Amino acid sequence: MSDAVTYEIRIQGRLGDRWAAWFDGMEIVATDDGTTLIRGRIADQAALHGLIQKVRDLGLPLLSVTRTDTPTPTGPTS
């Protein structure tokens, strides 16, 4: 997963840690403002869209999707 980057998906409402397996081992963080962050490394755009579909399937309001780092270059730069 050398091209993997970290994303934070913020949803309205609370999810417990037990949902981590459903979200492919992502970290589940309940925040003080009543939202939940689903955070972790995502391999590519297809995997990101799959996680967003899981949020949709649960009927949870999606508040934001934030990329928090950049991928590591895999080849020489010119």
C-alpha cells in the first residue's frame, strides 16, 4: 500500500469501536460534538468509495471526507 493515504470520514452520530471491522479495520473515534471520525490508511480511490458506500448503507449522514496526508512517491521524479 505504498500509495495509501490517510483519510478522515466524519459522520453525524456515534459509532462504537465494534464497527471497526465493518469499516475494514479503520479507527473509529467518537468526538465530543456528537460526530464520529472513521480514520485510517486507504489504498486507493476504489477503497475510499467502498467505505463511503458503507456509510450510505448504514443510513448515516456523511459530513465530510478529508485527506490528511499525501501519498509517498513510488518512482523517480523528473
